[in-house]
Amino acid sequence: MVKRLLGKTELEDMIWGTALLGAGGGGSLSTGLNLLKEIENEVMLLDPADLSDSANAVVVAGIGAPTRSLSPASEIGLGPGPVLAYEVMKSVTTIAGINLAYLMPGETGAMNYLTIFRVASERNIPVVDADGNGRSVPELATGLHPIYKIPTSPLVLASKAGDIIIAYLANPLDSAGAEAIGRAASILWTGASFSTWITSVATIKKCMVPNSMSKTEKVGKAMREARTIGKDPVKEVTTITGGKELLRGKIQKIEMRTIEGFAFGRTTVEGIAEHKGKTVIIDVKNENMIAWQDEKPVIMVPDLITTMTTDGRPLANTDTEVDMEISVIGIPAPEPWKRIPEGFDCWRHILEKMGYTGSYVTF
């Protein structure tokens, strides 16, 4: 079995990579780097290809709207929450005769990778080199776990103060119901940690995004090295991810508001240099959902719409500012998103509220 021990350099590269592949959500780079200081021990990472198909991993993550006004500590809601959510889930599953051998991030994002690092480091639990989406998502229902029919029940929620909710849904596949419970707790507690999605290694290999954590490390390392030796970080990123630069420009307008625990908004970017005369408008629900050019969609979820400064710093939507010079990058979603119709259909209710009722447009 191939085991890797991740130290500060590897974890920091992963945070840089997740901040980019979070597609505007999942937590900011600054939050991730700040909280990385709390990780005291190395984290063991295991390749799913080396693991028994019958072994189980469980997700521990955070839920809440990213907000510019919150401090990093309150934004991510760490405290004892993630460890407590895991410990309660471990107790619940032990009673049911289920063995949880590993941890796995629910999505690619700085906040939830840090959540996993925190629990793995404190409890010495191995992490599977995979995650549930290969990108960040706004809702429990917009993900690979629900579209591949992996139960969201039981659901354990924990607050920073140590409050616990254990939810058993009448329909274990009711991810919308789980989302409603989690979102209500997040609003009540100003952010929450949760644990759910007990997933076999066989299912991880087939339906999730294996080796996604290693990919974030590779992306983060490429950005770090590009900054050091003066290469174009945008070109390095697009080469690794198979993406392309959609626009290089300056942010002209940002509209953002928080509604029912989500950050909704729109970012307008006007082209500079060789992109002068072009404009891209990005609609946001925590993450970047759809980008428009000349009133036509050019890229949409599940594909990734992500941004970074022209000097190579990945941006969450909490980081962007008017007049900032950025690159807008499109990156293809991992293959499981495109394998079945639900990979797009689970996003329709969001896109329709943003004025788009058509079919999936690839870029």
C-alpha cells in the first residue's frame, strides 16, 4: 500500500490548488493558509487504488454562506465542530456495525480540505486521496454523492459551541431535506460542521473523483513554482487542468447579497490587453454558476468557472474587489459529472433562477 505523509509544504500546495478548483467557493485562500497553522501533525494520504473495495470513508465538512464581513475563524466555524461531528458519526455507525476506516473531503475547497486535515491530524485517521465533487458546490443536493444515490442519512451536525444534531431522514436519499436541516443549523449557529455520506472505496473509485487531492497539490505546486521563476501561472494551471483562459480583464462591478444562508451575486469583468472590448458576467450562488458573454452562456456548472489574479493568486468570491485585474478560467468538470443526466439536472433549479432554462452548454 502506498502511503504518503503530508507535511506543511504539501498541505499548503493543496490549499492553493483547492482555492482555485473551488470555482469561487469552498473557502478563501487566506482562510485556508491561516487555519493551516493549526495543523500540528502530518496527514496520511492513501491512494484509493490500493484500498479494499469494502472499506468505508466518511465525509466531514463545513456548511455556511461565505461572507466578506466574517473573520476567518468564524467563517469556517472550526473550533471543536469538525472533530465532534466525526466522533459522533463514529459512535452512531459503530452501533450500527459499520466500520469507518477513512476520511474524505466532500468537495474540493480550502475550507473543507482544512476540515479534513484538522480531523485527520488530531485523530490520526488516514485520508483517501479523493473527494466527492472535484469542485466546490453550494448545496448538499448538487453533488456526486446525491446523483449517484449515496445516502445522506445519518447526518450529524455540530456547532462551534459543541451543540449536536443527529438527523435520520425518512428517505435516506432525500439530500434536499438534509440540505434544509443543515442550512437551518448553519444559519442558527453562524456556520456548522457536518458528517455524512458513508461511502465504500468501491463507490469512490467508480462514482467520485479519485486522486483529486493529489491533483490540487499538483496545481498548487505549479502556481508556487510559476510565481518563483516568473512563468505565467494562468498558462501553468490551464495546462495541468485541461482548462482555458476565457478572459483576462478588470472587475468593473460586484453585486453580492446573502439570502437564506447562501451568497448570491454577479461579477462583471471587462477585458484588457488582447481581450479589450470583451465582457464576461458571472452569476454566483456561493460558487460561480454560469458565465455570460454577449448575453449568451459560454460556460456553466458542473464545469468550473474560476478566477485568479494575473500574478497567480486564486480567488474565492469573498476575495474579489472592483478594479482587480484577474483571469477568468474555465475547467472541465470531472468525468462522473458528465456520465449521467443528473450531473447537469441537479443544477437546473439554480440556473433557472439566474435566467437560464436551456440545456447544458460545454465550453
